[in-house]
Amino acid sequence: MKTEYSRAIVTGASSGIGAAIAKALCMKNIEVYAVARNKAKLKQVKNSLPHDKQKYFNLITADISNSQGIETILKSAQPINKVDLLVNNAGVGISKSFDKHNDHEIDSIISTNLTGTIKLTNGVLKNRSKKSKIHIIFVSSLAGKIGFPDLSVYSATKFGIEGFAQSLRTEYRNQKVKISILLPGVTDTNFFNIAKMDMPDKMHSPDNVASTLLKNINKSVVVVGGDKYFIKLIPFIPFHNRFKVLSITNKFERGGR
């Protein structure tokens, strides 16, 4: 990755993929505005960087699920019109039968994964310099390609993000706005604990995902791992066989283990 960016906003940067991406950008001497709700965890991420790189890591304690949080981000990442990279990574999920969800859980997932991401992107684009370039990356999921059982609301938000990204790519194609989607594959993060899901075989580290993204950052879609085979096969696989094929492609990536 050439250092073609100077200022970045990364949401969900206190752990997992978001933290790894924020740190990788700082290591490239890119000024990062790292956003998360937990200030203590953000400080831990900053302190894990080499001392001479910590100056590039700026903490923003905010919750993108509400308008006040969006406003905090836009005011803190000043001058906002100089931000040339936005990584929309923040996301939450809960694994349970749809009829077991309550209104609070549904609102929380949608307001963080979808509404908050859309509003933050809107705010950044409104304030950008029309003469400057900006690259917006959406961290999606295989759940944005097929609906996983017990992840109905989460899948709905990821399908929404996929459609939103496609629309922006078309709408801004001649306006120096680049849109990319990152599909990280199964990654060793806290998502499975928060979603109350059994941890699958660990295939990728967050650092591996961040490294793959930076190496392929100019691509419109960056897929990490064996999911790239599965995504190509989706149109040809009967729905009832999709999870079986996914298991096979994942096993293939792990070398048949």
C-alpha cells in the first residue's frame, strides 16, 4: 500500500478488525481518528503502538448508534473536509431465533450497523472538499450475501450495507469518491462472544485482515480467505446446500484439517 492517505476515521476501533486497521494505518504515518464507545480500550490500543507511532492515533469516544455520537465524531475529526479515508467497521450482532428478539436488541443492531454507518458517511460526504479524493470502506460480512439462521437482524443490516455501498459507488463514480467493501471471513474477534455464538474454527487474525485490506486497498471488493470461492459459487448453489458448501470451502482453505 502506498501512503496515499493522510487522515482516516475508523469506527469500532477499540478491538478486533477495527483496532488492527487503525494500528496498521498509524504504522503508515496516517493520522487516524479511532472511534469507539470504550475510552479505556481505545487507550489500550493506542499504547500497544510503538511510541513514535502513538501520535497518529487520536481517540474519539462516541457511539455511532445515535445522532449525538455522529456529531461528536464530525466535530472531533477536524478539519473533517481533510479526511480522505473512512473505514465503517463498527457493528454488533446477536445470535438467537428472530421471535426471541426484543425491540431494544433490534434497534441496537440496526442503529449501529446500518443507520449509524449511513449517517456518519452522510456527514463526512457533506463536509468533504469537492476537489479532493475520499475513499470509503465498508466492513461487511458473508451474512450480507446469504441470510444466516439466528442472525436475521444482523444479516438484514449487512444486506443493507451492501446495497448502500453499491448505490454510492454508482452515484459518486465521477466525483472522486471511491467505495470499497471488505469481507473479512471468519475472524478471531469478540463478535462471537457478543453475539452469543459458538466460536468456529479460527481462520484469520485481525492483523491478517488489516494486512490484506491494505495490500488490496484499491480493489472495490476485498475478500479475505476462502469466502472468495464461496461468493463466486453462490448463484449456482441451491439454497438448502449453501451452508454445506461454505463448510467445504472453509475446510479447503484450512488445508483439509
